Amino acid sequence: MTAVHHTLLGATPGTTHQLISLHYGTPGAGPKAMIQASLHADEVPGMLVAHHLRRRLDALQAAGRVRGEVVLVPAANPVGLGQWLLRGFQGRFDLASGENFNRHYADLTEAVAAAVQGRLGADSRANVALVRAALREAVAALPADSTLQSLRKTLFGLAVDADIVLDLHCDGEALLHFYTTPGCWPQAELLARCIGARAVLLAERSGGDPFDEACSMLWPQLAQRLGLDLPQACLAVTIELRGEADVQHALAAQDAAGILQFLARRGVLDLPEPAAGEAAGDLPPACRPTPLAGSIPLVAPVGGMVVFAQEPGAQVHAGDLLAELIDPLTGTVTPVTAPVDGLFFARDNRRFAVAGMSLGKVAGSQALRSGPLLSA
């Protein structure tokens, strides 16, 4: 394993941050996977999964079982890790700009289209190689005028030429679920089976330009822009590893094993028996994906104490009671009901709400929302 220290742009004299990436295998020897943990720095489960992945990957590398290349970023946000304010951890938003750390990644479609125009032919593998070379150049040309831009550029550079990008996050309290695009789902179906995802949310564009879509959406956009048949050469997924408090070795080891099994089935790793010899049919069936536009938030109409009536994982019908909001001054109880039929897959971990706050999400089968689909 090779550890690479990436020094980010310092905001003021005498201050620096370092991003550390761990590199396994040989670039170009086989498929490349990039896995990063806790881009939202206060979402700790991903870091523990990365800890377990590191131990397993160290052993696989020592045994000569890394067939491709794996880039592991065990803590993807050194800036957010240092943002403690009044005894509270602020790892989701950059305090300097107010921006979400997982938004505003560059759309490189036009830059890459200009670089490869007239150079692509009938050889699909050669076309993918040309596009990836242009992607590396386009990322290198991105500005980095702030610490946040420097972080985005560095992470993007590690992922932009990968076959597989896994961005490890978590929700407040939730089932294991993930977000990806419809074009990625044929490849992601195996991932869902390997890690035991309980829900999968699909969207062409979710809004806000998150990290995973910046990596995956270029391929169909470039194909449309150039009028060519390009493969979906990057499978990128945002995996929500249950809830913020699910920081347990047993869960992390289970999740790491599922990810490694997926990488083995994609030819990145050669796992020891019996995992490497298992047939795909030995895995449980994947959950049925639903549109991200069908994931309907529960919005608190008033403030008050939050008492949930259902646990994540409940199949609910429109109108079912999911929570009560209790005014501690008047004793008024306001019910919050399911907006649609579907899976109650995530809820907030705070137990006092302000009016307008999202309390949870129900994954329905009908695309009912439009515009930006992700939370702030």
C-alpha cells in the first residue's frame, strides 16, 4: 500500500490541511475502484468501514490478490473534521462559504467534448481511455482558489478515471440504502445484492451536482453531446450506511465484506475461497429501486417534541401515523402522517423539531417531485 499526502490550499498563512489517500494494486493493471468515507465529516460510519477495508486490503495486497487498483480515502474531509463550534461538530457545511461539502462538483462534459471531438472511433475501449485522459486533464485545469475548491479538485482527481466510485455517507437513522442514476443501475444491482441495500433511489439528475453524479453523469451526457455510443464507464454510488449512531465493528466489518465481495465480482480483487467461488445466484435478490423523485420527505408543520410511531423499515400507507409533534407549552399534539404508500426508510435523529424541518423520508413508487431532490 502507498499512502499519498495531498496538501490542500491553506486559507490563511500558517494553516494547512492534508487529505490522505491509500493506494493498492497497480494503476492500469485492471479495473480501478475509488472509495471515500465521510465527505460529510460528521457521518462517522463510513470512516469505520474504511478502517475495516484498510485491514482487509492490506492483507489482500500482501497476498498478491489485488488484480486492479483500489484508492481508499479513509477520511475524505479534513476540513470538516476540524469544524467544532460551541461543542458541536459541523461536518456537513463549509463554515467559510456555507456550502455543502457534497455539492457543486464541476460538470466537465463540455471541456472533455472539446478535447475528444473527432478523435473517437469504433473501438469502445480506446474511446474510454481517450475520455479518461481528457478527464484527468480537465480536472487538473480546474481552479482551486479556496480550501474547499482545493478539496473538491483533489477528490475529483482521484475518482474521475475510476470504473467504480463508492461515496460512503449515512443518514440520521436509516436502513442501508444508496443513490445512483438509472444508467448505473444495471451495474449497481450487483452492489445492492452484495451489501444488502434495503432501498435504492434513482435519478437522472438529483440537483446540486453531488460527487457521485459528477463522476457518472459525464458519460451519458458526453455520448449525447457527441452523438456517439459510449458505455457507462463509471459506476458511481452514494451509499448511506444506516444512521449516525451505527458505528459498530460488527456492522462495519459486514459492510466492508460486502464491498469487497462486489469488487471481487467486478474483477478488482481476487478474494480467497469460498467468497471468490460463490455464484451470483448465491446472493439475495436486490431490492426494487424506486425514483428519487418518489422519495417524499415528512415536513414538520409546527415545532415541538418529536415522538416517532414507526421505525425505519416499516411499509406504510398514505395517512398512517409516523410521528407526533408535541408542544411542551400547550400540550397540543400534531400528527405527522405518511404522504404516500411506500417504505419508511429514514428519519431524523433529533427529537425536537422546528417548523419546516424534515423528519424523515418515505420511498414511494411514483415520481411526484421535481426540481432539486436532495436535502440541503
